[in-house]
Amino acid sequence: PAPPHPMAGEPPDIPGPPFAAFPPPTAATSVVALLDGREMPLFGLGVYRSAPGAETENAVLWSLQAGYRLIDSASLYQNEASVGAALQKSGVPRNEVFITTKLWDSDHGYESAIDACSKSLKKLGTDYIDLYLIHSPNTGKLVETWDAFVELQRRGLVRSIGVSNMDIPHIEALIQHHRPLPVVNQFEMHPMIWEEREALLNYCKSKGIIVQAYGSIFAGKPRCLSDQSLVRVGAECNKSVGQVLLRWGHQMGFAIIPKSVQRHRIAENMDIFDFELTPKQMAAIASIRGRLGSYWNPLEAGVHLGDTSRGHSVKAGDPMGAVASALGRCCKQ
């Protein structure tokens, strides 16, 4: 497997922020070691609600030209082909770009997940996906679908596997059935919601699961971005409120994937590595309250296992299992 990150190791036992053991990123290409030994950039471009075609292609191309090295898409977004086209046009070598995509709810189940991954690979124009996520627990079959992910990883079609929008009971279902842990849990995370989800944050921290935040810039909503605490901290740091929010996310221990389709904003979002928020500024931002109202909340979905007869169990104390460890050795980029 890839060598461990300088600050990676046993998950910390102390709850509370920061919620991952990595040093403050110094560039858009800064990485964190995942549980499976692979490395993932802590900063990237999200393409949720980016229209397929020129809008997504341009956003991805501009981001790669600016120095981004992670692109986060999903089958639901219907822009995987545009992401792939931009990657081809960029001239950036495939092994220098970390591509994430997600399995949609309608494709839960073993065979359906295998087929859906094949379709995503074709649309992306690549022979492997760096990180494949179950988009939500909404339609159940969690263990059955996860077994398909482990198989896709075994085949080398997927390098790392994770989840999105999952709460503690969903991940516990995998553990209770002796399945390897997800390396990432991607869900809505920003100052307005972090205390509400602190139990989940502490749980992921205790397991070594990286939290990848979406909604970091309050979905661009002016009423939220005009909060006086944000405006004041931005002025103190000579940064925009968006940059301050993104920096807050990193210092809280989250990987972040801000979305934009504007070239100047894509560059601005990346300009967050030359300053650090003070403890007082972090606390002021963390105290912001309100409701964004822009995203769903699948964390509340029930737990449905599906067919559990196919999977490979892992030994206690071995969170990723021998299969994943072997994959790390044979599939390292």
C-alpha cells in the first residue's frame, strides 16, 4: 500500500474537532492517507448541479488547469461523460487526477451495482474509478451493495470504496456483518450543521473514516453568506466569506469539494492555503446557526441489509481486510 500520511495512524480517541488526523493542507494537491493505504487529495471540484456538456466540461477543464486534482461526480448528476471529456482535453495524465463518482439509489443490489459501475466507467472514459461511493442508504440493500463494491475493488475497476449520506447505524451494519470499512463518508457539513451531526463526526473520526463535506459554502445562498460573523472574519483575513468557510472546513478536519462553474470562482476557492483562522475566528464561524434548506437528509433512512450471503468477512482489528490490503499492493498507481 501507499506509505502512511505523516500524521496518519491509529484513529484518535479524543472526540471533537479536528475530525481527522492530518496537518493543515498547504496546497490543493495536499493528500490524506485513507484506511486502505491509498491517498486522496483533500481539496477538489464538485460538479453537483453542473449542467452536462459545456458547463461541466469547462468547469473541470478550468479546475485542472488551475491545479485541482480531484473531481467529484455521480451517476445522478448526469455529467460523468462531460467530466471524462474534460479530462481527455486537459492533457493531465489520468494517474494524476483523482476521480470520484457515486452509485445511485436505483442501482442498489449486487448485480445492479456491478452493471452501474461499468456504465459509469464507460461515460468517464476511464478503466478505473479512484473512489466509488454509495450515494445514499435510501433504497437499502446496504450490505449486498457493499459486497458488490468490494468485488469491483477486487477486480481493479475501483481503487477505493466509500459511502455518502450515511449515519452511524448504516456503517455499523457493515461492521456487524464483518465487512471492510468505507474509507470516506461524504455528507452535508458546514458551520450551521456540524453540532447537530457531531456524533457522526466523532464516530467517523474514531474509525479513521475521512469526512468529505459538501455544502461548505452554504450552497452559495446570499442570506447565509451575509452572516456578520463571516463578513467580519473575512475582513480580518482579507479573504472572501467563501474562502473563510472553506478554510474553516479544512481546519475542522474535512476534505472539501466546492462547486463552481465560474472560472474566477474556481480559482478563488483554491486560494485558501496562505492563511489560518485563529481559534477565536474558528469558534465565531462554528457558532453560526440557521437552516440551509438546499439538501436532502438520507442520514435518517432506515437500515436494510439485502442479501448478505456473498460477502467476504474481515478479521477483527483489520478494518479493511486482507482483500483490500492485497488490492493496495497490486493496484497502486
